[in-house]
Amino acid sequence: MKDSCLIIAAEASSSLYAQRLLEHWKSEGREVEAFGVGSREMERLGFFCIGRSEEMAVVGLQEVVKHFPLIRRTFHQILEECEMRKPKFALLLDYPDFNLRLAKELKKRGIRVVYYISPQVWAWRTGRVKLIRKVVDHMLVLFPFEEKFYREHDVKADFVGHPLLDELPAEQSPSDLKARRQKFGIGDNEVVLGLMPGSRWSEINHHLETMLETAELMVKRNPRIRPILLVAPSLDRNELRLKIGDVNFPLQIIKEAPLDMISLTDVILVASGTATLMVGLMGKPMVIMYRMNSMTAWLAKKLVTKTPFFGMANLIMNRQIVPELFQDDANPKRLTEELSKFVEDDQERARVIADLAQIKDQLGSKGATLKVAELLKEYWVEQPV
């Protein structure tokens, strides 16, 4: 009989990391009956999908309310499935509001809970660490300061490094990069402005129009600018094209592996999230933006009090190395001004590239998935009665 485990990977980035873990188990010959919330890619590996990450990755109060029936139904289906399958443990990735509620129910049922990719309790809603101490058996964290934070609060924690490090492509020679850019019709003299509005439709609704207006202003300011919309893996390229409709400037839309797309760019306008870390690790100058509905924005300003930053690159370095603009400040005029600095000022461009190069040093070494798999070995064993 196969060992069973519950995995909740309800967002684009976390589903990729869960996929890598499933691939690792498969390569080792471990027969795992994994079920829960994940992506189509996970399903192709034999994962039993109760809920899809593509449908559950919503942010903001209005979006959560809209999707609440689906989320609630999935929540209860997960618990019903746990009663039948009796998983050895649950691996919960990110998605804290859902996962911490689920963890409470899992603990009542005697299911051990391992949390991979911590909620940002060190930045806001710090009180949740008390709940984590009660309902989570083990935190597997991506940043060294998170391990220190949790251990100071008597939570078992291990720093595993960031799984994105394993996804970074080999450094390309200038000739290889030139050839790849030519494949997409990018001229030697063109400056590619990458637009990354997010991986959820709720984020697209808040960011896309502003990004397109910014791109139009950038093209008017500098005809060498070549805007390219980078489509997240969780989104459909054709649906996105229909949503955009007609624009007053040449716009290319591509969908490939995120890091491969980022490598084509010279400067990027990116919505806050894991994408900002991808861009930072690729050493691309960027401006980070985030917009949401007004009520959610008001709550965010009230709750996020422990850090002055929201962009991952700035959070990791604990200083603002790239501009980040929130809500009304993230308007086309202001975004154009900030992006233009990286296009027009060689010194500023060199400064930010040098600062971004330091991010890797804060993330540990490669092999996060292997470390996670090793730490999970103790949970495949039956716990003593």
C-alpha cells in the first residue's frame, strides 16, 4: 500500500515547488499517494487534485468573498478525503489564511503538519505565531531570519534555502542571448520592457491596465522601448490577449518558462510577489508595483506595520534597492519616471544590478527540494502512540 500525504499548494509558485518534490520522490522510486490542492502539472505526476491552484489563488477581500463557496467546499472535501486516506502528514505551502485554519482541523484529527514557505508573520499579524506554535509541527523556511524568528518563539524550524535557486538557468553568453532575442524579433538596439502583472486574474484586473498605460508612455518617451507582456504559467495567453484588446503601441505577448522570459528583458515592471524575487535573481532592474481594491488596501496599511517594504527584493536586503509603489502611487506617470531611470541613467542601472546580485547570498545554497525531502523522512514513519 502506498504511503499517503496531503499537500496544499494553492498558488503558482508553491505548486511549482510541490511539483519538484513530487518529481524527486518519483525519481527515488518512492510510491506516494499525494492528494490535496495543486496544479495540472502535479496532477500529471499522479497527484489527486481536490482543488486547483489555478482557481484558488485569489487575493483581496472582494476576490476571497467571490470565491468563498469554492474555497469552503474544497476545505471540507480535503477533510473528508483525510478521513478516508489517513495521510502520514500534511505539507502546507504558503496560503496562510486557508492553511492555518486547515492545520487546526488536521491537528484535531491527529495529522502532523509541516509548513513549507512561511506566512510573513515577521512582517504583519505577528500574533499568528501563537497559533502556528499550536497547530504546526515543523516550519521549513526559505530565509535564515525566519528560522531565528520561529526558534525564538519555540516553534520547530529549519532553514532549507530558496527553491528558486534550483530553477535559475545557466548563465547565457552574449551571443546565445542575442540569438534568443532575435528568435522573438528583438532588434540589437531595442530596450525590452517586460510587463509582469501577476499570476492571478484578480491581480491582472488590478495591474494590467496601469502597466499598459505605462508601456505606452515609455514608448512615447523612447521609441527604442519594446514592451513585452510575460504571461504567468497559471494564465491562458489567448484569454489575456482578448482582455487586452487593441493598444496604441506594438505589444508582444509571450508565454514560456518565467525565468526564460525574464532573461529576454532589459528592465521590468512587476507586480509584487514571488516574481520580484525571480527578477532580482536574474539581475534585471525593476520597478515593483501593487494595486488592490480600496478596502483591502486600507486594511493592508493598517496591518503591515513590522516592515517598511513589501517587495521581496527589498525585504530580503532590508533596504530599498528598487522602487516599490503601492496603490495610487503606482500610476503610469510615476511608474514611467522610475523605469526611465534604469533606461536613461547608466550609473543607476549599474548600481541596481550590483545590489540585486547580493540577493543570492541571502538565500543559502541550492538543493532546497532535497533538504525538504530529507526533513520529511521522519514524517513517513508512524508516530508513536
